[in-house]
Amino acid sequence: MRAEDILFSIPFPVVITDGEGKILHANQKFETFVNRSIKYLQGKPLYSFFKHQEDIKKKIEESYSNLVEILGFKTDDYYLNFAPFYVSSVVKGVIVVVQPVAENPFDEDILLFLKGLSHEIRNPLSGIKGAARLFQKLKCYDEELLNVLIEETERIERLLNNVVKSFDFSSLNYEPTNVHKIIQNVVNLFRERIETEDIEVVYLFDPSLPEISVDPDRITQVLINFFKNALEAVETSEIKKITVETGYAIHPSGFIFIRLKDTGCGMDEQELKQFFVPFFTTKEKGSGLGTFIASEIVKKHGGEVKVKSEKGKGTEVTIYLPMKGY
């Protein structure tokens, strides 16, 4: 089967370039996208059809030279995804997929935006309040607890300094990140509540996990949302236990996973179906936005969130994040 036949079947504009970014092949959807025929396109630099030309050229060269996938590069109203193109195990160029940026519901709905902002400020504030209470009880200096207080205060400050960008889930600041450190910071944020309510937190970390390229502030947001849900779920349980596990995913390969499993109230089938629906909540004072926001953030990282739950037995949330850089 020829490369052209495969490209024709892909439902997005797709291009194959050489290592310098010159177009070798393109599917019909890309021809329509730029309103040019393949005869015109061949030999032309792909980046000449977009803004941020120098950045796109560098991404193509990086993907070709370093044999890495680069996903979610935003230009105009599109994401560009780059991956090495192999023929008989030899890299011959770069395949580039163009995807439209999905609409952000926060762009048009000011009420949704304000509720989301309120929700995302309230979450770390509740943790800061709990950590401060623990300080009051301890009546001694705890450097780890103090660092958590400072980090969460700074995160709120960053959120408020750039309010609009905070809810543009396509705006991510990637950096090499140790997910275990983020998890422990999030758990420490709720230490006072964990101790007061006698909740057992079990860590099952895979120590061989590498640092991965994510936006640490956004992944902290995700974990605060899901960990807080787990805490609330076990409030009235006879067994109050939350297990946090990490490891390499088998399916999909090339991903790590972070799994939070609680022994809480769980959800029935109908509640589970609506778990990520904005404004759906079973909590008296809930906004119904936390899981939606968390899911959107993970999606923009190229990941996925999967949930299992059984009424009266508990809930298991698994977050999949790609190991390769964006």
C-alpha cells in the first residue's frame, strides 16, 4: 500500500515532509485546507502556509533529527502534530497532522467562566486553610507543610495574574515534571483533613517512572480535583482508604498512568455516565465543573481519563499521560 493511499483515508489534513520541511506528499483534505493542488504543494515548505513559520520549521527538524513525536503545537486555530515518517525502519521525513482547536465552552459563557474560576480558587484555598489549621495544632515549624502553603498560594497568584489563559486549556506551559512530587504535594495540601477524619492514604509508586513533559500547574489542578473528590467520597464510609498508584500503561503504550482508588460511596451507572458533564453534581455545594475541567486539561496534554465505579464500593479514576514531549 502506498503512502498516498494511507493519507487519503485519514480524516484530517495530513502532510509528509522531508527533514527540512519541504512537502513530499499531502492528502486531499490538506489540498482543500490550503486550496492548492498536490502538484503545486510538492517541494514547497510546509511552514510557509502557517503563522509561526520559524517555530514550525524547528519542530519538523526536531522530530526528524531526534526521532520524537511533538504533539499539540498551536498555530492560528489549529494544532500541528509531528512524528517521524519511517520507510522500512529508516526515517525518511516527518508526518504532520493538522487538527482544529476544539471550542472552549469558557470562551462564550461568562457565567460558566466565573463558576470555573471560583471552583479552581476554592480548591487550593480549602487545602491552604487545612494546612494552616494543622500548623496551628502542631505549634512547630514544618518545612514540607510550609512549602505546600507557599506553592499553592503562588499557584492561585498565577491563576489570577492570567485569568483568561487559565481557562484556555490549549495554553500549556510544558516542563519536565516528576509526577510523584506533584501527587505528594497535593496529598500534603489535605493533610489536616486526612488526619482529622482518619483517612488512610496508600502510595503504590513505580520508582522507575521518568520525568514527563507536562504543565505542572495544570496537572496539579487535575489531581486536586480528583483527590478532593476521593476525600469527599470516603467521608461516611466504614473503611476510609485512598490508594494512589503510578506506573507504565500497557494500553495505550507510551503512556504513564496515575490511578486514584477510593473505598467511598461510589456511583451508579447513570451518575457514571454524567461524571464529566459540566454542572452535573451529586454534592449539595458542588459546582459540577471540577471533573469537566480536569478531563479537558488531560485531553489537551494528549492524555485520557477513565473512570470505574460501583455504588457503595468506591471509585477508580485513572489518568493517562504521554511520556513523549510536546
